[in-house]
Amino acid sequence: MLSRPRLTIARAARVFATLWLAAMVAVAGSVNAFAQNVPVVRDAEIEALVRDYARPIFKAAGLSNDAIDIVLVNDQSFNAFVAGRRLFINTGALMEAETPNEIIGVIAHEAGHIAGGHQQKLREQLERAKTMAIIATLLGAGAIVAGATTNSRGLAGAGMGVAAGGGEMAQRSILAYQRTEEMTADRSAITYLNATGQSGMGMLKTFGRFQSALSLSGAQVDPYRISHPMPRERIANLEVLVKQSPYVDKVDPPALQQRHDMMRIKIAAYMGGQAAAVRLMRKNPGSLASQYGLAQTTYLYGNLAAALGKTNALIKAQPKNPYFQELRGDILMKANKPKDASEAYAKAVSLDPARSGLLPVSYGQALMAIGTPDSLEKAVVQINKGLGRDRENVAGYRYLAQANGELGKIPAADLATAEGHFYSGDYRNAKIFAMRAQQKLKRGEPGWLRAQDIINYAPPGKKK
């Protein structure tokens, strides 16, 4: 009679332990899972600007600039995070930050996490927390069983309290550790900003923004049950360091501020709509950024001929700006003038100091739209150039497959389709198209070998 309650209660205790451990594993894996499903924004101009912000910070942090990918996330909230060797920044943060220094401070903080190896250390802390939870749960299970044996409800209830308390203790331990990491990353950020001759005032402004939002929400927050320090605490810890810096009053160069303003208006026009862009333009009417915003909103919501005229005026003001040429190409493509668009994109590619992989793909699209055998051959060259610079551009592989298909190069089209599926995470279809391509390719040639790599690929934790 007593054995059955023991088994049931012990099983309940194990279930509790399993659920808690699963929750902690989910915490550890949530970033990676999110990283595979984030709504990504691709834009050559914005990516180049954010990369320029990050380059000196990464160098000061001892990080290789090329080894860290910066990913733009289509999200209106002010946020950034790291996952592996990728730094994710929300478009909401880019649009809300009024100066480059604010975003540079965000990047410096996240660089502190990467340089400090905080993700690996967090995983180690999670392992310790699992052990704490298991021990607490087993102790609780013992008390529960003893209570059942002696028919003591009080002792059994105490056992459940021990089990639940162990989970709470482990959870608070992890959160406390994360708060410590956040403070460490904040201090590292100030070190990087000083090393690059930049102010930390942008960081203080960001934390002040968080504090204002928290105050306006009226929420009562338990500081021991959150993963980040309270904004007021972060400001207090950093304010002295920031104000002691010889660069406290350093402001962003005017040319960089202008690029930042143009980025904000661009995000507003494409993500927030015409009204959002107009609100930003009203803050600095007549500026080049406002003219840029007007050209974009006219292209998106108005007359193409008028948009082209405004863009031509921008090009006259800055003849070497590749992104004005890109906008001109976009307008001409929408106006069904692919030949003229291809010329604009070609200029954008030639002027682009960042060597973005996106611009050659746009150039290739325009060449495809011309539709002649010669233009299709050129399109394949340009799209391949773009993909050589940006291997994970899934849309680029679709265009490459289409161009090769129209040229009758079916094995190349199948391989491009396989690549697109592969980089989108659809490994089943990637392998199917890789096998189709391989059947028509010469054994041992580069395309055949790449198809074999896709066929042989096994995602981490899974068998082939």
C-alpha cells in the first residue's frame, strides 16, 4: 500500500525536476532558436553604416571584424543581443537612437559579451544550476516519501517546499549571474569607447530611455527576478566613469551624423510608413537626409517620375554615393526600365566601398529583366559575385537558379536551388536538388563537390 504512493510521489518529483531542467535548457537555447527565425532586414546602406560603427569597437575588444556577422532585425523595440558570433540589432533601436554614439554604445556593450565569452560561461552556470535543482528536488522527494510513509501531511508539504525552493534558488542564482555579466559588459563598453576616443554619453542616454519607459509603465519589478540590472543602477554605476573620460563631450563627426540621419529616415519610410518618415523630416527640413527621405517616400507612395527627379538631385549633390544610385535603380526597375536600372546598379556596385553582396544581386536582377541571352549571362556573373561576398543570401540563389534555368543550364540551376534551400535551413530539399544537380555534373568538378557537401551535411545533433 505504501509502495504505490512512494512511486507516484517520487515520479512527480522527477517530473518537477525534468520540467525545471527543460526550462533552463530552453533559456540556454532560446537565443539560437530565435536567431534562426528572426525577421531579418537586408539593406546594403544600413549594413555598411552599422559595420562602420562596429569596426573600431571590435578592434578595441580584440575581436576580428570579419568573424562577427551583424544582423538587422525587423523589430520596433530598442534591443540588441548576441548569439554565437552574430550581433543582432533591431531596426527599432537604429531608428530611435538620435546619434551614432547611442548605437555605438550598444555595440560596445554587446562586444563586451562576446569578448568576455559570456555565452559559454552562462552555459556553465546553467549546468551548475541544474545540479542545484536536482539535489533540491531529490531532497524534497525524500521528504515527500517520508511524509507519505508516516502519514504526515506537514512533512510531505515541507518536501514540496524544498523542491520548489530549490528551483527558485537555482533560477535566482542564474539571474544574479546574468546581471553580473551585464554590469561587466557595461564596464567593458566604456573601456572600448575610451580606447576609440568616443563618449559614453550615448550609453547613459540609452539607459535613461529605459528608465523613463519603466517609470511610465508603472510596473513593479522585483530586481532579483530579472536578468538585467535596473536602469537606474546601471546609470549610477557608469555615470562616474563616463564623466571622468576625456572624451565625455566628444560628438559624432557631421558626416557620420548625416549618414545616421539618412538611415533613420530610410527605416522610417520602409518600416514605419510615410507618416513616420515625414515626422523625422520635419525635425530637420531641407537637410540632405530629409531630401533623401522625400525621394524614398515619393518612390514608395507617390509618382515615379518625381521620385527620379529628386534622386537625380541627390546624385548631383553626392555623385559618389552608391546608395543614391541604388535608389535610382530601384525606381527605374519599378518603372519597367531594366536597361537604365542596370546602369544605375552598375554604378552603385562600382562606387560601393563596403563591397556589399546585395548590390551585385540587384544588378543581376535588372540584367535578368532585360532578358537577352547576353544579359542573362552577365546576370549570372553578377549574382555569383554577390553570393561570393554574401554566402547566405537565400534570395540571391533563387535569382541565380532562374537565370541559369532560362539559359538552359539545368544542373547549375538545380545546384543554386539546393544552395538556397540549404541556407534557409531546409536541408531535406537541399539534398534532393543537390542529388539532381550531381547526376548531371562531372564527378570531381567544383559544382559536383559542392553538391556532395550538401548531401553529406548533417545538422548539429542529427544523423545524416
